[in-house]
Amino acid sequence: MNCSEDFGPFHGKTWINCSHQGALPRVAAEAALEAVSWKQSPYNLTSKRFTDVPARLRSALSKLLGAPSEEIALANSASYGLHLLANGIPLREGDEVLLVRGDFPSVVLPWLGLERRGITVRHLDSPLGADELANTISSRTRVLCTTWVHSFTGVALDLDAIGALCRERGVWFIVNGAQAVGARPIDVTSTPIDALVSVGFKWLCGPYGTGFCWMRPALQDRLELNQVYWLTMQTADDLGTEEALPTLRHDLGASAYDIFGTANFFNFMPWTASAEYLLDKGIDNIAAHDAVLVDRLIEGLDTRGYHVLSPRSGSKRSTLVLASHKDRSRNEAVHRALREQDVEIAYRRGNLRFSPHVYNTTDDIDRALQTLAP
């Protein structure tokens, strides 16, 4: 599988940093230009397009997740969905939320704001496993919120085992999929999670300022949040009659919680094209392609004496490869040397983070490895 010609140009640089930003495919860049042309000639911004743009995106996301489109709220980030859930789930004084120590800030911060209401936030040790969790959940625990693939360790959680335990104990299981959705297949209807949030600009290869929140209907029905955006209730055409008065609709599903301005043409048009591109290639095929690159990378790191810190194999392995020079104090210099050779990776918490995706090739991996000094 070689999709490199569908992306770029990269102007001589090698981008192995999808965990920060995924590259935009050319079909998505073309869709962005079409959206710009609509704004240049605003008579193109018809009421139908205000409706069709978010509807088409929601349809593409529903196929990626295996979920009905009415269960998906469109967002501008993972943080949007996390705040929606933290502020909407009816938690009361004395209730408990479980988080994982060292998790990404966007997963942690929305829940910390609830402590002033008397809600307890407790941090569990990482990596999180079902056995440890079983001994931690208490009668006061209402929510577990954590990350599917950890940004700083590359560890992938066993969603089935953890989710089954949460369901057995009556705990809402909320998952941040920002470092997984688009690189790992998932069917949320058969996976025992209650909500999945993600961004669109990493492994889904969309523009920055994109995201979604999927909620199981049982959780969505419990939300207590006053959010009413007028364009979800009616269209601009409804303003044409003098007697038209705004009325609440109760048949909107998760779209009632969309980010305002859902006809976000400049972002949602290209993101839809990216999502449809990935669907056409097949997430299973993309995951297999990425796995070949990760295998090659780990083998090359071993040959050069680097320590691979993320899981090497098995269900816990992800597309994020965390590594360190045998002399950890040299990692920052190694990162600079890679950048000087036009190889872009991430430097996170003192370690080197590689994250190849669909647009990368084995030549990209080899180029990075050639720059790494033993």
C-alpha cells in the first residue's frame, strides 16, 4: 500500500509526526479550495449547503465509527467533547471521577473544574489495566475518563476489558481517541464504551480545529446541559415567514450538542474529504500499512542501540513509537539533528516520539534511521 503520491508536497522533508498533525491529502486540499470559492462568491452559500456540509461529515464519521450518525456531535477538538461530558453528566457532591496519572492535559483539566462542586477526582497509576481498576472502583465512582492510546508512552488500552468492568460496575467509560481513531479500527456499537471523543487533525488527516464526540444514547439521554443552537432547530429559509417563531426540537440526537457554526465550510469540507479518503483505503489496510512501518522502525532503533520505550508488540502496541538514546541526556540533541536533516518527529517529556501513518513509506523510516547515531 503506497499512498504517498496522494499527499504533499513535502518539499524534501520527511514527516513522521502524525501524533502532532496528520498530513492533509490532496483531495482534501481541493475540497478546501472549493469551500473558499463558495465564500468568494457567496451566492454559492445556499441553505442546502449549510445543511449538507455537516450532514456529509457526520455520515463519513458514522462509517468510521460504526455508529448511527444521530449519535455523533460535531466539534472543533477533543476538548469540546470532554467539556460537554464533564459539564453535562449529572454528577453530584460526593461522586467520584477516575482519571489516569500522566494522561494528556485535555483529558484531565475539564474534570478538575468539578472539584469545586464537591466531586472527587482520583488519579490512577498508568498503564491502566482491568485488574487494577477492579480494586479501585468504589461505590461512589461514576466516571472513568482516559486515553485509548497514550501520547507519552504509546500504550494502547484494552477497551473491551476495561469497558466490560465499567459496565458491570455501573461506571460511565469515556475515551479520548485522539491518538487512535483513523489508525485503528473500532466499532463503537460493539465496544463497551459510553463516549468517544477525538480530533480530526491527527490520524484522520483533517484540518486543525476539527473533532467529534460520539455518545451512546443511554448516556446522551442523561445529559443535563442547556445548549440550543438555532441552526440545528431550523434553517435560514424558515426566517422568511412573518409568523415563524423559534421552537425547540427534541428529535435531533447528538447534533443538539454540535459546536456552533456547523456549516464550517473551510474546515468541515476538507475534513469530510479526508475521512472519505481513509474510508476508501480501508482503516484495516491503513493499520496494516502503519504496522509494517512501526516494525521497521523498531528493528532499526534496536540495531542502533536505542531503547524502545513503547510496547514492541501485542495488543498494547500502537502507531506511536517512543524511544530514547542509551544516554537519555542526548535525546534533545538527537531531535535537533533529525530536524536539521529535514526529518520531523516529536520530542515529548524528554523522549523521541515517532508516529508514521498512511502517507509514509519505508524510505521515510530508513531516512530517519540513517540520521540516528548509535
